Amino acid sequence: MHALQSPLTGLFVGSFAIVLISLIAYFAQNKWETIFRLLLVVLIIKLAVSPHSPPTSYLAVSFQALMAAVIYNKLALSRWSAILLGVLTLVESAIQKLLVVWLIYGSSLWKAIDSFGEYVTIKMGALGSVFSSQVLVSLYLWIYALIGVLVGYLIYDMVTYLEYNQGNIKYQIKAIEFDDEIGKGKKKRGRWKQWAIFAGFFALIAAYYFFVKDGNAVWKSWLYIFLRSTGILLLWYYVFSPLFRKYFKQYLDGKKHSVQEEVDETLTLLPYLRKVTKLAWKENKDTKGLIKFRDFIGDTILYSIHLQIEE
């Protein structure tokens, strides 16, 4: 599942989205209308270029846009309002992932983690308490919240960077410079990562029932967990997600006419974004720390804005 690709997927994707939404809100006159118009464009393009994205990914980006519209419409964009947005949206992303894990594995995964923590406690003393499910979940949420604070803190630096470099002629490049490289992207990877993570979680639960629990109920419990998690994943991929995409596409098709120009412009730009991103990363390879993140994102945005695509 997209939500389980990596424990930090939502962290990086969410952070980047918050930065972009905040920058758009800063330069927009009508923040509410602009943000929701942007959201519609993003949803349409996301459905077109990444049709296998799960419903949770659409929920995450919609929540980010809604929170940005509410916060920036009521509060001026400042470091504190940006921090508030960062914390709320990233914590929501983390909670969403935990809910997906709970939906698939039920309480069995948490029982397995707690049993492992009790075992480590017996062997190593108080250190074992670190491995309890409650501590791990709290730590996971705190990591997302702290990154949200950091992202909010950096947003204003990004605004200053963009305003300072907006007129720099080095960003005025032509798309023809990338034409020979367009279409040479890496082969798309399948879903093996999601299924590998599923197998890892399942192995942890199976080990709990085989080596920790006693009695004849072991096989029944093991079989129940296997059937539950496998069944939910199959339903998710082959029933619920296709139905969601079908009806959600119908809804977006009815709205598409209002943002058709923006959609067309974005689709035209998409093939060049990977090359622009690589160029920005190469130019900032020697920069260190948080300044590297600011300059890399800032340069990527500036190159994208000034990219000249000949008709």
C-alpha cells in the first residue's frame, strides 16, 4: 500500500506539500480560492498520472489544502502559522498510517510488539520499555510533530530566498535543453516493497503466536491473522480502490472544465520536472544542513516557474 511504502514517506511528501502550499498562499491575493483551485488541479493530475494511488493519499493532500486554507485565511502567513500548519498536517499523516496498520493487522501487531518489549525488559531491564507499542507510537507521532515545527520554521526562509532570487537570469532556461533526455526515466517499480513490509509485519505476528503464546489456539489465531490481513489487502487493491477511483474520477471530470488551462500547463511541464529537480540538486550538492533543503526546493521552484517551453 502507498501508506506503507516507507515509515517516512508521508514525512517527506507531506513536508514538501506544506512548503508549496504555503508559498502559493503567500503570493496569492485570494488564498482560499487559490488553494482550492490548486487542490483540484493536483487531484486531477494525480488521478491521471498515478491511478493506483490509494484513497488515503487523496485524503492526505485534501486535508493539507483544507488546513492551509483555514489557517492562512484567518492568520497572516507567519512563522507561527506555518509551524501550526506543519504540525497539524504531518501528525494527521502519521495517524493515518497508524490507522491503516491497525485496520490490516488489528491488535495482533501491537500485542506482538508489547510481548517483545516484555521479553527485552526481562533480559535488559528498563531498556525494554522502549519497545512497547505505546512508546513507539508516541515516538512516531512526536517525530512527525517536530519535523512539522522545523518545516514551518523554514518556510519563511524559503519565501525570502524566492523573493531575492526571482529575477536571477540563471533560472531562465529553455525546455529544449532537456528534450533529448525526456522519456528516459527509470522503469517503474511494482508493489514488491508494500508486500515485503506486509510479510515482515506478518512474520512478527506469527512469531508472537508460535513462540510466546501457548495452547491449541495458536494455529487458529495464526490462520485468522493471515486470512484477515491478506483479505483486507486484496479487497483494498482490487475492490475498494478501483471503485473509489471510478466514482472519484467521475466527480473530478465534472469539475475539470474550470481548471482545464492549469491542468494542461502542468501536464506539459511534468516531463521536465525530473530534469529540473536533478539540476537543482546538482547545483546545491556542496551546500550543507538545512540551507541545502531550502536552496534545493527554492531552485527547483524557480527553474519550474521560469522554464520556457516553446509551443
